[in-house]
Amino acid sequence: MERIIELFKERNIRVTPQRVGVMQTLYPSQEHLTVEGIHAKVKPQFPNISLATVYTILELFKEKKLVREIRVRFDRSLYESRVDPHHHFHCTQCGQTYDVDIDLCPTLKKQRIDGHSINDFHGYFYGICRSCRKEKQC
Amino acid sequence: MERIIELFKERNIRVTPQRVGVMQTLYPSQEHLTVEGIHAKVKPQFPNISLATVYTILELFKEKKLVREIRVRFDRSLYESRVDPHHHFHCTQCGQTYDVDIDLCPTLKKQRIDGHSINDFHGYFYGICRSCRKEKQC
DNA sequence: AGCTTGCACAAGAATCATTATCATCTAAAA
DNA sequence: TTTTAGATGATAATGATTCTTGTGCAAGCT
């Protein structure tokens, strides 16, 4: 809570209860949440909060590098508060998303590829997750 | 044309003029097209073709591994006929998408990460493309 | 070449994520 | 406290994608 307000101030983000509430759903957990999911999580605390507000807040957080939007799923975005470089695995069976902490070696260090200047890189892995694989064996 | 019919037969895809038309917009070019774009391209040849039909056909092609859907842009999907492993660069300025033929080394060869079994991997790069960089310097 | 049959297509409606609008309200600087 | 730029909530709008259904056609079989 204190930490969140600190993060806002550092970035010149006006502190409002709704923004703190949204940030609390993502930080410091390492969950990946949909906008719907975030909305549902803050609803008990702010029964009137609008879905549009959640979208607006997330857009702001994204600009200020407080959260990252990931598009490992084709049908909707997920949000997470981990903003350091890492990648994602998406289970095509259960739909769960996992962090992937692998250094995709030399490429990441490059500033240029084919003359394009790289600002960001994101790797998406698809397959069957460990817990779905276990279930199958039963 | 002949090649496309061959590809269909190999995969037990019933040959229809619309399917051939859609495939011709993507093969053997290396363009990345939106569904709208594909629809616009086949329209002259099939003035009555429905957008829903294009979606259905692309879904089939994807299942049969004739095309790949890429989600380098968050707002809509792109389709391409290159199905061999490669990655994509998206220019955040002009919106253009480029192929990236880089081997993201050891990772790709792995079958497993953190116990998850990997079927597919896709790297997305974001930044300013070479032609946008040139323009800036003028 | 003419049946037959299951699948494909067109048209349009429906759905669902996301964005825009705007009137009201509030955080925080003076 | 007052002021005011900016934030929120309600709701409409947008735009991509999916669903539905009646009609039409590909291709295997006579």
C-alpha cells in the first residue's frame, strides 16, 4: 500500500483510491489477470467502479511502466506487474499462462536487427503445461 | 494455382474457388495481411465473398498448417503463408510488420521448459523500423 | 454426364473486447 | 478552503470475430 503510493509519486501519477485498488490486484503478486479479472477483484472494494475506468487506469500504468500488457492469448489481453524482461508460456489446453525466465541469448542484447532498432522483445511459448500433462497420465 | 490445389489435396481440403482465392492472396508472397486486407484482395474476383467466409477459411488453413496467425499487433491478427519457424518485428511508428529470421538459439531446441511441453514458439520484436529511422534523419 | 450428399458459402445478426463521450466528482496545489 | 485540472462512472459506440441459417456447389458414385 505504502509502496504503491510511493511508486505512483515517483511517476507523477495522481493517487486515487481506484488506482491504488487496481495496482493492488497486480502488485506484488505475479499473477496474469484479464481486465475482467481485475475488475472483479476490485469490485468488492469499489462496487461502482466501471470497466472503462479499469481500462483507463491500465493504459496509464502501461505508459508509466508499472505494468505490462501481454498478448499470449489471441482473444484478450493479460496484465502483470512484472516489468523486467521475461517471457510467457500459454497452455493451449487449460488456458493458464506461466512466466518463462529464460535468457533468449545473443538476440536480446542486440540493438538492431535488419536495420530496425529494437526497443522491446517478447517471447511466447505454446504447448501443454506440466499440470495438464500430469492429468493425462492418470 | 496448381501448387495450391496440390497443397489442398495433400491435406484433404476440398477445393473451392473461394479457398483457392484466399490462398492466392497469401501464397507464395511473404506479406502479412489482416482479414480485412485478404477480403479486399479477393473481392474483385469474388464480389460476393463474405468476411465470415474469409474467417472460416483462414481457421481451416491454420488447422491444416497452411498459414500462421500472428498477433504481433494487439488490435488485430495478421496472416502469412510462411509456416517455417521465424519471428516478427513490429514498427510502433508506421505499424509495418517484418519477418525476423534469427535463430533464438538453445531455447528453440528444447522440448520442455519448467516441465511444460513446448509445441510452438514465437518471438515478437518492437521498435522503429529502418525506413522510419531514415525518414527521421531527413 | 447426371444423381446425391455432405460440406461450403452468403448474408446478416450476435457477441465480446475495447474505446469514446460526457457530465459529475475529487485529489492536491495554492 | 478554494480552485481546477484531471479522474471516474454510466453508457453508447466501435470494430474484430463468431454464430446462424437457408441456399448452393464439389466430388464421389452410378
